[in-house]
Amino acid sequence: MGDGDHHTPYNLPVVLIGGGRGTLEGGRHLSYPMHTPFMNLGLSLLDKVGVEVASISDSTGRLSDL
């Protein structure tokens, strides 16, 4: 939360706990470009659990390497 006074949705730390029944590789630190929509994470996680949707909110695609 690089700019807490303005409540901007950038530089948000996210901790993912659990392995998604073997679908998520743990023990890593991933970093994505500034202004990557947060819902890209949600879209990618839905893929991991077998829920196929084209988009969520302001998502623009899936996160690589997740």
C-alpha cells in the first residue's frame, strides 16, 4: 500500500496460503508490473480450481507463472 492516504489499489501485498491441491507452487515471491489489475489474480485462481470465466470486474487477463 504505497499510497495509503489515497487508497490506491497499487503495491498491494498479497499472501497466498495453501497449495490449491497441488495446483499452486509454493515457496516463491512473485512480482507483477504496476497497474496490473488485482482481479487478474482472482481470474487466475478461478482457473486453478476449474472455474472457467472470461473476465472478472476489471481483469485484463491471467497472471503468468501462478
